[in-house]
Amino acid sequence: QAPSNVKSDWVCDMASAVEGFRTLESADVEHRVLAQSIPDTPLFGDDEVFGTCAIISNAATLRNSNLGYLIDQHDLVLRFNNAPTKGYEKDVGSKTTIRILNSQVVTKPQFQFLSSPLYKRLKLLMWDPSNYTSSVNEWIKNPEHNFKKNYISFREANPRSNFHIVHPQYLWRLWDYIQDHTTAHIRRNPPSSGFLGLAMLLPRCSVVNMFEFIPSERMTHRCHYYHEKVDVTCTFGIWHPLAAEKLLMLAANTMTDQTVFHTGFLSIPGYKSPLC
Ligand code: NCC
């Protein structure tokens, strides 16, 4: 049973505010080889809509959650960066439809982006932060992490891959939404991959279930389910406005406290929900 304090205006407001998800198109880009590398096929076709979608955070609270079976029942499963499934199936499942990667993962040698099987046979979406006021081509000349070489090499080696780049100004529209709905002042850094994933999927899914974005009773100071590293800033944010993102997710949630804080997921109806 949904908690009585769920306000459908939060859900519908979020759904309409984050509309306008955009990836770079060849025509946006002056860099000739990069422009040619962008696939003609869009990340999602107009008719690609899904019933249930699952977004799996990288949080350490997924360990010992036994949520893998439930996650794999979803029509679409979104994961982030280099988060593995192999060896963690019981807790995080094994299905992956799409991965969102930040540009560090595409560029830093430790992630082996060009050779790792983690990035093959699925949709890929990369983002890199621009300055709030930069034009697309100013940003492409001087990105935070220079992803161009590896993006082009990956597309050459995998010409059938569906690998797109988020339009950097869309990230700032999401930031505007978060700031407009947050009483406190937030730092001017783009939202995390997790919030981008929610915004991307709300128009495509009847329901978006988000696993361990609100830390459950398994709360730990560790960062990721696949590492022992201790770092609470992974959960509450230091660079990304993570705490503000999580409060907005919770405001739009329709699941009970038991499901959110004990089982470990919250649920947000998509645009096509009868609620809106
Ligand atoms: O940790 P990260 O995040 O890859 O996690 C993906 C998304 O899961 C949610 N999360 C993660 C950990 C945690 N304890 N609680 C959570 O809620 C967040 O919504 C997060 O977006 C990123 O967003 O891309 C990020 O990437 C890492 C890092 O680059 C990659 O893991 C690769 O190593 C960033 N960390 C650093 O740069 C040190 C992180 O700030 C953002």
C-alpha cells in the first residue's frame, strides 16, 4: 500500500520538468571525426517503451540484499560505470540493458574501457561535465576528461554499438530542476549518473524502481558493493548534489517505508502513469 503522504504533483512535476533528454547529434558537433562516430540509430527508438524499469545504484548496501532475482524480473535494467554483476548475481542480478558511464570510466586506463566485456552487447550512454555557460563545441574542445579518442576508437572497433553522449546542457537543465526544488543552495556541479538515469527513463517506463538510492537498514560507510573502500561521500555526495537528488526521489516515491528502508528500493511512476 502506498504511503498516504505521496503527492502526485511531485511525481508529475518531476516527470515533466526532466523532459527534453537529449544526446549529441552529428550536426551539433564541429569535430569532424567525433561527429562521424555518433551512431545514426538513436539510444532509444520512439517506440521503445518499457513496463518496469530497474535502476541499480552502485551502493554497498546492495551487498547481502538478495535483490538479484527481483531486479532481473524488470523489462529494462540500468547500471552505472564499471559496476560488475559477475559474482554478485544474488544481490544485483545479471541482466543489463543499458549502462551510463561517466567520462572517467571511458578515459582512465584502470577501467579498460576498450577491452572489458562489461561494455559490450548493451546500450551505452556517456556524460562529461561542461561549464554551465559553455557551448557544445567549446566543451568538446576542452572536456573535463578527454573522452574523444576512446569514444572514436570504441565506435570504430564496435560499429554496431549503440553508444551515445549526453548533451551537456541537458545535465544543467536537470541541475536547475534540482536547485529549484531544494531549499538549500547546492553546488553548481551536474547531477550524478543515478539522477541522469532516472530522468532518462521516466518517459520510457511505466514504473521506475530505484535500488538502494535511499540507503536501507543495510547502511554502511563503504562506497560500492564491489569494493571494500570506506567513503560516505559516495552515499551523501560531496561533488554531485546527491543528498538533494535522493530527497527528490523520496518525495516522488510510491512505495511503503518497509519497502524503501527494509527491502531497499523506491518506486517512481513514469510519465505515462495514470497519476499524471
Ligand atoms: O559511485 P558511482 O558514482 O559510480 O555510483 C553510481 C550511482 O549510484 C549511486 N550511488 C553510488 C554509491 C553509493 N554509496 N550510493 C549511491 O546512491 C549514485 O546515484 C551514483 O550516481 C557517478 O555518478 O558516475 C559516480 O561515479 C564515481 C566514479 O567515477 C565511478 O564509480 C568510477 O570509479 C564517482 N567517484 C569518483 O569520481 C571518486 C562518483 O562521484 C559519481
